[in-house]
Amino acid sequence: MTSATMPAATGASTDSQVADVFVIFGITGDLAKVMTFHSLYRLEKRGLLDCPIVGVAVDDWTVDQLRERARESIVGTGESLDPAVFDRLAARFSYVDGDFGDAATYERVAQAISGFEHPVFYLEIPPFLFGRTVGGLAAAGLTANARVVVEKPFGHDQESAHALAEELHGYIDESQLYRIDHYLGKMGLEEILHLRFANAILEPLWSRTYLESVEITMAEDFGVEDRGHFYDPVGALRDVVVNHLMQVVAACAMEAPSRGDPRTIKDSQVALFRSIVTADPAHYVRGQYDGYRDIDGVAADSTTETFTALRLDIENWRWAGVPFFIRAGKRLPVTQTELRLVFKNAPKLGFKAFEHRPEPNQLVVKLDPSTGFRLIVEAHRADAEGASRIDLDVEFAEQGGEGPTPYEVLLHAAMVGDSTRFTRQDGVEETWRIMQPLLDAPPPVHPYTPGTWGPKEADELVAGHGKWHGPWIAA
């Protein structure tokens, strides 16, 4: 059930060249500390890393300092450090310091990668630096055969997303641009596609014929903590819905691609996005947990949402009439991300099993922090009169072992030139198009108590379609 060996995904572009050098801008920053070094170490351990790594940052570091930061970062994740593996990884590192606005920095990068023909530049830097950095690389003659990997956010609305792409397209082609959304590296999204399209017994169920609604929940039991300066200008909708959770919507609702190549898969995703009706602020609930405004970096009168719930409708043959309910929030009772299909109730018949109103059948794909599959059905039980609920569960780790982490998957895909797991500009702009009315006319923000499921107004959103269900691990 899991892609534990992590080969290049089926359909990887055959004309893409494997990277012969990997250059990381911003390597001394927080993302590298918590994600990148650990992912590179695990790739080294799996035997999937096969090129030098050049770090670029403004800090006046030596390569020995960089290697020590890598060691501390890997150990800090809880990973058990194999000295031989780390020594192999550390030997790949070199370092270039310099200001990203200085042409001399890019000349030093050019010297550091002289002789390499297929570089991958990974920009772990703020988006306002993307254009400046890619322009500097282009001016130094480094982009002709390169791929450029950028981190979200890809704009803060539809207009800015388009403007960012226009700026970058002035230097590189769209096919060279790899936009990381770490949710596309999660094993769970791939499992949704496999469960849907590789199982004839399941595929027909994903449609208006059988389903009452679809629920997507991203619950976090922690708050903003020390990220107030970052989070307050962003909020839950921009932080996780327009990117991460819309990718879950795509995996759940897209039609089966006719081929496995990246372009065909992305065409299917974008076709789905284009069939989603622009979101209605009347079907949008925002919440803010008590105490949020006391966090350092948060405005005293902030109206930023830490909880969001909304309804989406899809106008196509498969999904017409099936609402997609999405909720995401911080300081909720549990940490869990899941996709849940809620089926229509069976007709009430005249035998004993239907003397009570059963809970609707449900199919659940658990995405994070672990992955699994649950089927909720009614069955006769010896410990009850008539029929009652039973849960058919499987944890994917028990079937296939531990899978790779999202950044392992994505960094490896960028190195081998498989763009399947990276978002395309037309898809980015479509998701912003869907959410733009919620940004333009946001409803009031409602307070909620930490440890609850958000403001009560979110319950009214699903009125007429039962209730919010789950998540799986909730008491």
C-alpha cells in the first residue's frame, strides 16, 4: 500500500535530465533546519542522492559550520544518525555566501558549479526574493538547462499569483519551474488515487449516485505559538486551504487521467478545478481561538482566522449536487487530516435491522500524521440487538512499512525531473479563482475556545447534510 522504495513516479518525463548538482538558496534558514537536511540525509541513506550540494546564504559561514548545522538539524528531528551515512552526505556540501541582490554572488555560484550541466536551484527563501534570485541566475548564464524549485506561497491572491508567474517566466519556462506543496509529497494523496482508480469495487462509489457529501478535515491541536509575525497576515484560508486542501479535493474528485505522464495528470487536476463553482462567502465560516491576539506578532485587533470552514460545489456529471465541506483549524481537539466520503442512507425497510436510524456508511482516508483507510458499515453483531456500526480499519504502515517523508519525495522528484508532484501555474490560478470571493468579502470572525471544534456557526454550514463526522481518532 505504500511507495516505500520511492522510485521516480510512474510517468516521469523521459526527456528530463537528472540533476548533477543541487544548489540550495537559504540553506542557513529555518526550513533547511527542520526539513531539508533531514530529507537529504534520508535520501543519502536510501542511496538516492548522487550529486554535490551547494549551499548559498547571506551568512558568513564556512563549510564546516554548514556541516555542523546539518548534523544538529538531523539529530534534532529525532533521527538516529548513522556516522557513515552522514559522512557521505557531509562530503557533498560546499558553501557560497553573499547577498541575493549582488551580481557577484551569482558569479561565485557559477564558479562553484562550473562544469555541471543540469543544476537544480532550490529557493528556500521568501517569495519576494524569487524574481531577484532567478534573474541573478539568468544573468549569470545558469538557467538554460536548470530547474528552479520554489516554496509556497505562490502569491496571496489570484492577481499576485499571476504577477509572480509573469516575473519568473521572464527568465525561465514554466516547464523549468517546480512549485513545492509538501502535501503533494504525502503518501496519502497517492493512496487516494490508487484507492479510487486501481480498485474496481471502489471507483463507482466516488460519485453523486452514492454520496451525500464529502468532508475534508485538517485539525491541529497546537496553535500559532511563536509564528505570530508570519501567521497573522496569512490566516488559515491562505495557509492551508487554497494549496494543501485543494490538492486533496483534486485527488478525490478528478477524473482518471488517460495516461500517467505529468502533463496528462495535471490536465485532469486543472479540469476539475475549472468545474468548481467560485466559493460563496455565505457558505464560509471563520473562527479565531481565544488567546490568539495575545501572541507576539499578532495585532491586538486582529481579525485573522485560525479556523475556517467552507462549502464547495462542483458542476460536472460526477459530482453535481454533492457538497464538499472543508474545515481546517488550530487549537482543535486532535491533530488529524482526513478525507471522508459520507454515503446516502439506505432506504428504511421493514425488518428488525432498520428499527434504528443507522449512521451513514463512510469511507475515510487518513492522511496525516499517519495514513490509513477506514470503512464504516452496518452489520449484525453478537453484542447488540439487530445491526450496528462496525469499523473496518487498516493502517498502511502495517501493510507496507514506513514510507518516505514528503520532502524526501519532492526533493528527489525535483532532482530526477519528475514534475508530477508539483503544481502548475494554471492550477495555481484556478484555486485562487475559486477562493477569491472569500478573500474579497470575508465574513466576521467568531471566537472559539481552544480544544473545541471551532465556532458553533461551522455546524450550521452542514445543515441539511447531517453533521461533521470524525475525525477518525477523535474520542
